[in-house]
Amino acid sequence: MFGNIKIGSIPIGESQMQYVVFGKGSRPLVIIPGLSDGLRTVKGTGLILWYLYQKFAIAFQVWIFSHKNKLKSQMTTREMAKEQALPMDKLKLNKAYIMGVSQGG
């Protein structure tokens, strides 16, 4: 059974940040993907991501964010992490569990 997959984007400055959200739980779990996210963002991958993380979707509302679609040159991972907080604040995910995958950790 699929977990009510929703795909969205949120403005970050002059750019957009794509996200996928699914799950039955009331507690938010934010998953931050690794640098391979630059090769393919979460846009259009909701079903694949649900399949990979479906066990978490039982207890959590799972949020998976891409980096914003317009990165400045020579951006550091520290700067990317700070920008990750912006959509979380806008979406009121202030009390969330966080899981980083690969370089996202």
C-alpha cells in the first residue's frame, strides 16, 4: 500500500527546493540525501523513495528534501546545511527527527 506521496517545492531566495513527503505517522522525519542529489533531485522519485523508506512511513511523516536548484559556485556543505533549515522553518518542521544519508549526514 502506497503512503500518500506528495511532491512539492518551496521558494528559497531566487531558487526552489524540491521535496517529497509521505507516511502515516504524526512525527516528522527529515531525510537529507547525499551529494548524488545533484545528479537527480527528488522530483519525480516519490514512489522510489517511498519504497526505500517505507518502514519509516509507518511511524513518521517522512520528508525528503533536495538541495535548492540554483547553487552558487564553491558552496560548502555547511552552507547547504544552513539552507536546509529554511524550508523546514517555512513548513513548520521545527521539532523533527533528522537522518542524513551519505554526505547528507
